Amino acid sequence: MPNPPVPFPLKVLRGNPGKRPMRPEPQPEIAADVPEPPAFITGYAADEWWRTAPELHRLGLLTRVDVPALAAYCQAFGQWRMAAEALAKMQANDPIMNGMIIKTKYGDAAMNPLVSIVRKHAGDVIRYAGEFGLTPVARTRLAAGSSGPSTTPGKFEGLLR
């Protein structure tokens, strides 16, 4: 499966080890200040907005057109956190099954729906976070090119000259 395209600001942060010409794509305007979150971003989602948006803005990775994608990330984060807290409360009161299994209205055992909800929102959070370079793997890719050129010649240095 081919690698997805990388936004130009991320390419710049990663560096250009291959020294191929980098063509910037058209860039939306970066606001002078950190954009305000949409009105529906409240609670844990708003907390995550104000934890994440200033850093993305500082790195030049948050433009006005990126606000909906960041809002989706923050909303998924808020939903994940609320579901995880609800599941934790159930786990505290259920030392045997740890909240993973519940009794249905017919008396049967079934998987707790909160487990699926937590898993789904956690997956969404990770997927959105990767789009903005917020995961450890994404940061590793950013850091890979930021160390500058190597001062020691490589094994094949000068081979093609």
C-alpha cells in the first residue's frame, strides 16, 4: 500500500534527506492567533482543543481550513474520555468481570457496549492524531529529518559523483 501524501509543512519539519526538489502545495492562510474552537466543542473536547491547537498553530500546522479536522479529533477525544470514565466507574463496582460483561434484560451475558464505544473512539482519536503529527510514530517521522545533514560521510558518499 503506498504511503499517503505528506503535507508540505510536515515535509519541511522532517527535512529533505533525498535532496529532491520539494514543491509546496497551495497553503491556506495561517491565522495570526490560535483559532477558536467551534461552538459545539465543549467539555473534554474543548480542553483537548486548548491543549493541542496552540502547539499545532505554533508549528504552522493549523490553518483556518484545518479547524473542522481538529474539531473532529477533539470531539472524538472528548467522547473517548467520557466513555472511558463511565467504563472505569463500572469496573470499580464489578471486581469479577471488571465491567467487560453485562447482563442483558433476558439474563444473558453480553459484552458491555461501553467497551466497543471506548475502542471505536480511541481508534478515531489515533487516526485523527496521526493526521496532525500528534502520535509517537508521527513525531518520530518529524524528528527523523530535523537533525540536519550528517557530518560524517556515508558508506556510499561520492559513489554517484
